[in-house]
Amino acid sequence: MSDGKFRVVIVGAGPVGLYLAHAMERANIDYVVLEQQPNVLNLSGQLLFTWPHTVRLLDQIGLYQAARNRAIPMHYKKRVYGYDGQVTSTNQFWDYAKPHHGYPFLPMPRGELIQVFYMNLKYRDTNVTTGAEVVDIETHSQGVRVHLLNGKVVYGSIVIGADGVHSKVRMVMYNLAGKLSLEHMASNFYGIFGWADTTDLPIEPAVFFESRGTGVVIQCLGTPERLRFVTLKPLPETATGRKKYSRQEMENYAASLADVVVCPGVTFQDVWARVDKNEARMLNQEEGFMSLWHHDRIVLVGDAAHKSTSVNGLGMTCGLHSAAVLANLLQGLVASTGQNPSTDEIDKIFSHYQQERQREVKPIWNSGWSMIRQVTRDSWLSWLWDRYVLPWVDVENFVKGIIPSLFLIRHGNILSYVPFVGEKGAIPWKRWPVAK
């Protein structure tokens, strides 16, 4: 680097990329965020579930209150049989979180969370560049050169690909590693997400409804004024690559779900008639778990490395916790080696990062892979499971949600170098910063 500073080039200004920027600011590591879209602040996007251990990450960097102010209230989860609207199970898993861990679930639209991250970023005006589409990356013994579509070149020490499921960084990295054609993300499910003005419909607010049993899963959460929803059903055949659907294709898809009951007394047709069609989006939901997360001075994080459907609400959480682990390793690397670590030293921490996060993310990914296939079955077995088995074996309801708390939430990562106490509950956190 010409100025002698270790500099991180973060590609992608979604939640994971912007969280990494916050982590770099607190590590006193120089960084730049490259976003190909003309604007970071895009208020569209589906509902994201910010789990308690992820809320803790937000609290550590001072964003807990800002996130709480934008969250949608949620207290119950009700599963609904999509043919007749019967509620097959009810639990208060969401409400158990705060007494267990000190933090609640905070569901909020993706665009709202991005606003929280971006508007509270200290160096957003100088370190975040929009309209910066990456076309190529060169690596050398001292750093990287990132080539943009506009002809500019961005210099740094490493590149972090936080640019999502269709990651350009991943494509370039796999090409450099000689493995371009060996792996890819694939779509087996597709759906619509959006919101509807439902003031005139009898939808219980603060309840997360999950309609299933009809070959499609519809998840939704409402306030007295507005319902946010996502639908998922199997594609006719496996697809790869990016797919853009027309308005007519979206209308045809919605028509195929018209009679599915979303919640008691309300069909999808009722909801669709009240949807803002300009903001609704239809897309494929990819799945994939890459075997190669890093090469040379390039590393992947979040959906660029591992992607599930949205059905279990853990995609962003996995990405942010991977970002925290990577940030800890980068901070330790610069603190121990100075501003110009060798490629071998960088490779060691990238390998450590991949091994640690693969071990933690793969079981979650496997669970999501199985879950989407189970909830989109249209069979007597699915009906039997939802009606008579699930109400008795629901792990979210067992001893007030103790299983997810013990095996997932309490193991959340934290920035090891940022002093922090935070909130506590009945179940102690497994990880703490080195300096409390």
C-alpha cells in the first residue's frame, strides 16, 4: 500500500458489509465499502429476523436502541393449515428470548436495518462508494487491486466479498483459484415478498403466522395497519443464475395461491388485493454451501459463502456472526504483525475463519435445507405431522424455547476487542470480549 496502512476493501453495502465497516472502525483498521447500486439506502426488501444474539452484536456497537425503534412487535407464532385456516400450534418462543438472554427478537424490514447501520457509520461520507461495480480483482504480494466498471481502481490489502448470493467477488476468486466451474448456488424454491395495507382485514397483530400444508409456505407478520409477508414454493425445476420475473409472472404466481389461507379468515387473495405491487418482488431463493471461502487475499462472508432460503430466518444472523469472527481475526492480525502482514499470515487467519464458521453454520444450513422441504409438502404425512405431531414436539415451545437458547443463541459471537457488558438473562452468554 502506498500509505503503508492495512486497508480492507469490503464489497457490498448490505447488512453484513455495513456491520463489517462498523467493526473495522472500532478496530482502527482502514476500510472502504464498494456498493454497485447508486444508493445504499433502499427501503425495499423483505422482513429480516434479528435474533437475540445478533441484537447483542448491535448493542455492542451502539445500535440497539435505533434498531428497537424500527422493529415490528411480535409475541406469538401460530402455524396455520393452509386449506382451512385452522391453527395447528401456538407458541410464545419470541417472548421467551428476553428473559433468557436479556435481548428480544427484533424483526424489521431489510431497508430499515440498513438505515440503522449506514446512518450511524462514522466515516460513511468518505469510506462508502456507490455506483462501484466490481469487474475484476488482482492480487499481489503486498495487496489487491479492485477494478470497477467505471474504469477506476481501488487499492487495498485484502478484499472481503459481502456481495450476496450472486457474488462477483466469489466468481473472480474461484476463477483465480482455478475452480470456477466446480460449485454454484442453485434455486429449488421461489416466491414473493412484500407488504399490504390490511387495516380492513381481521388479522391479529404482533403474531407471526406460518401457513403450511398446501405445498407452499406463507409467513407473515402484521401491525394494525400493515402486513409483511413472504411466500415460498418449489420451482418446477432446479434453476441456476439470476432470474428476473415480470409483473405478469408475479400475478400468475399470486393467482396460484389465491385460495391458500394465510391466517384464520384471510386468504392470500385477500392479501394480494391490498399489496403495493410496485414494492412487491418475486425472486428465486438460492441454496448453496461453498467449500472454498478464501483464496490468496480474498475472502467471502455471508450469502456469498453460504445461502439458505429465508424459511428459518437465520441467513442474516449467520452472516453477521461470521463477520464478527472475521473482524476479530483481522484485528488480532494487525495488532500482532503491523500494517503489512504477509499473504501467508493472511491465509492462516482466513483458514481459521473458514474452519470455525463452517463448523457453526453447516448444522444451521442443513436444518434450513430440511425445513423448507418439510413445510412445502402437500401430503397426508405433512397434514398428520402439522396436526398431531408438531404441537407435541415443537422445540420452540419445549420448556419455553430452551433448546434454541442453549444450542444456538447463547453461543453467539461478539467483537473480542470492543469492551462491552451488555444485557444478561437467565441463560449466560458463552462468549465475551477479552476486555470487559
